[in-house]
Amino acid sequence: MNTTDCLPLNPDEYVKNPNFCPVCGLPEITGHQAEFDADYAWRSITCDSCDAEWHDLYTLTGYELVDPCAGCATRTCANCGRSFNLFDADDANGWFYGHDCEQDND
């Protein structure tokens, strides 16, 4: 017998609606500060009714830029003063992080 067979909410049901304790089924739960590792995160949750404790588990599924144009700002070369776009597509990989400045930095 699986240890989750006797619980009111199995893991799949809990993921669909994580607002209830998976042990007693009541909604009196408290989420604590999240912890992060390289490619996942978890949050400790406790039930205020039955004192059960578990971890909500999170995985990275993508990203969303807060300001899509923030990295596109124009930069100025400290050597020659020429302006350039940080993300000009000029190199073999499609990215250009500066420009070919022919002046040496004094």
C-alpha cells in the first residue's frame, strides 16, 4: 500500500489545489519562506489543525522578462566614445557584446 493512499488528497489532487492539508484535508495551512537550489525550490508548509508538515516543490518552467527592453540600452565605448547597442547581432553566435574598437585604452 502506498503511503499516500490513506490521505484525503493524493499528490496529483494537491497540485491542482494546494490550499488544503494533504493529511487532514482542512484549509488551515501556513506557508513558510521558500528555499532555492540551482534548478528547483521548495517551501515548507504546516497545517495549523493537525500539525502536519510538508514541502511544496517547484521547478523552473521558463522565465518572463520584467522589462524586455532593459538589456537593449545603448552603451558607449570607454575608449573611443562610439555608441553601440549591447545586443547587436554581429558575431557568429548572433550576439555582439561591444564593438571592435581600434583605440587602445590609455
